[in-house]
Amino acid sequence: MNSYVIDGVFTPRASVKKGVSVYTPIHPQQLVASCLQALRERQPEVFQKTETAFFGCVSQVNDQGANIARNAVLSAGLDWSVSASSVNMCCGSGLQAVNIASALVASGTNSVALAGGVESMSRVKMASDGGFMDGNNDVLRKRLIQVPQGISADYIAASEGFTREVLDEFSLHSHQKAAAAAQKNYFQSAYALVKDEVGAPLLTRDDHIRPDTSMEGLSQLKPAFAALEEQLMAAGVIGEGKTLDKFGPFHTAGNSSGIADGAAAVLVANEKFIEQAEIKPRARILKFVAKGSDPIVMLNGPSACCSQVLRECGMSPKDIDLWEINEAFAVVPLQTIRNLKIDSSKVNINGGAIALGHPLGATGSILLVSLITALEKEDKQIGCVTLCVAGGQSISAVIERV
């Protein structure tokens, strides 16, 4: 049985600067609740049939602990019978939550489900859950030593010949495309506005975009991971004779994803429900794949993951009209584009996380809603969304506009 996206929304992403964003006063549960309220208003008849919910969140401690999915559902006023689970697949959490919901409705276990993700990176700092990359497990550490993602990003750039200039140029284009989309209010119909106590919107568009970004400005930014690379080389973790043996001053704050707060939610249902309710969905989920890869190189998984999901769809990269490849670091989409021979004009046509920010647990579902919106506005049919994932994983989904 097929699964469909009935509708989806996301909050404008709020840039976190010096540890604070315009959403900092808002509890993370309420970021999700804002999305749920928007879906309730847009799809009241389907929304009230919701049976279960899944929401991604990466740093599940403090304000994001205690099963944030369940508490967000309760805070939004859904019926107590709606079960809810929190999902953590690092950067893939928001998309994996949708994939789980999709699998359940496709199997007939449920008819209607909610899914999405959230991350308040201003209230719950990245890595607040502690444990470095491996949970401080000495047994695992004897088997392999994982490193921060930026180290892996610099390794891929160095080993595959992506220069600092190429990475900065990609970043510039991300900001230019995002600024152009914002100027046209491209995603206005997709936004769930977060409001203050008197009902005024805190943000009406993504505020991480820097329209004045230039190659000159980007070139002046210092490498973000050079000092850490020196420390790890001195400790014998990376360098000659190790898996990660090549580096350079490649990734900076300018060509890496921005820290942001945000949330997203989608409403999914199966074919039987749609036919009985006589409703028109926005997209059909054709296939999805989550796949492991080298946990040290870590960020090079999207190419293999996309290849598998396309193969299962009986498609090739040329069959995809639009792509959303998460811009965790500039080298990730660049490598994926090169490996799969993708037409770059079809990739992230409205910018990506470098320009818009990357609220970790929410980004996967934000990208899915962004892709559906773009397919509709550009009158295209097939889209693919993919993200690299910390720890050596990746996740992809192929959808069809209906």
C-alpha cells in the first residue's frame, strides 16, 4: 500500500547568534506545537484522525528530553490516544521520523500519522547530551576512534580535490539562491509561524540568510577545524598511516551549515484512507533508504544511499527533477553531485543549510516539505532528498508530486 504526504509545514529557521535566537524564549515543544496547530488549521478532518506521531530531535536532554514528541503532541492539544515517539538519527532524525511514519501507514498498522522534527540549538546546545561521538565507550574506542564531523569534511575535500575556493563559491550560491527565494516569498505557504504571548509572529521568514555574502568576505574567514586537526594529529588519531591522512584549511563558518532553531511537521496517510476520505495528497513517498557508511570518513554516505534508493525505484539520477542535498558542509553536496553526475542546476534551487541554517533534528523534514513545495511551484514531478549523518550514516527518500 502506498503512503502519501497530505500536507507539511515548517517554522522559519531562526539563526542562533552568540547562543541566542528570536525563538530562544519559546520552549522546543512549542516549536513543534506551532507546526501541529498550522496543520490542524489546514487539514482539520485528516488531522483529527491522527493515530501516532514521530518527531526527530538530536540533543534529547533538558528542555528537549522526556520524550519531546509526546509532550509536544500533548501541548498541541491532540487526543491523549495519539501515541508519540522521539527519534534520534542525528542529522537524519527529521527524515527518519517521516520514513517510520510512512512505513507504518503503508503497512496498514496506522492510517494517519504525524511526523517531523525539532531542534532548539539556542536552548539546548549542540552535544549537550555529552559522550563525544562514541558515548565514551572505551571498548568501541579500541575498535575505532571517531572524530568530529568537520575533520571528516576537511579530509574529503583534501582527498578529492575540492579547493577552498570551490567550497566558498558553493556557499555564495547557496546564499544567493536563498536570498532570491526569500525575496519572492517562495516558502510563505509552507511556513508555520511561531507567535509570542500576544499572538504576534516572532519571525516571518528564515533569518540566517546573508544577501551581502561575497567571495572576498568568505575568503577572509578562518578555517574552523585547523587547531583541532593539529591536536588530533599530535595525539596520533589522524595523520600519516591513519584513515584520515589528508587535511587543509578548507571548511569555515562560511561554507558550513549555520546553527539555527526550527521545527517541521508533516501529515502522512495511506492509500486506503485517502480513497475513503476522498482527499488529494501533495506527494507520494516512492521509496526511502537509511544506510551505514564508513564511521570515520563519515560524511560520504549520500552517494551510495541515493544510488540504492534510485535503484529500488527503477530510476537513475537523470530521472530526478529536483534534489535537496543537505549542506552540512559544502563538500557533501559537491561530492554527491560529482559522484552521481547530477545536473547542479537541479540541486538546492532555493539554497540550503549553509544559507538557511541547520536545526539538527528538524532539517530532514524541513527539506522534505521544501522539496514538495518546489516541485509544485516549478511544475516538476520527481524529487530526491538526502542527508549525511554523523557516525557514518546517510538517509534518502524519493517522492512524486501528485
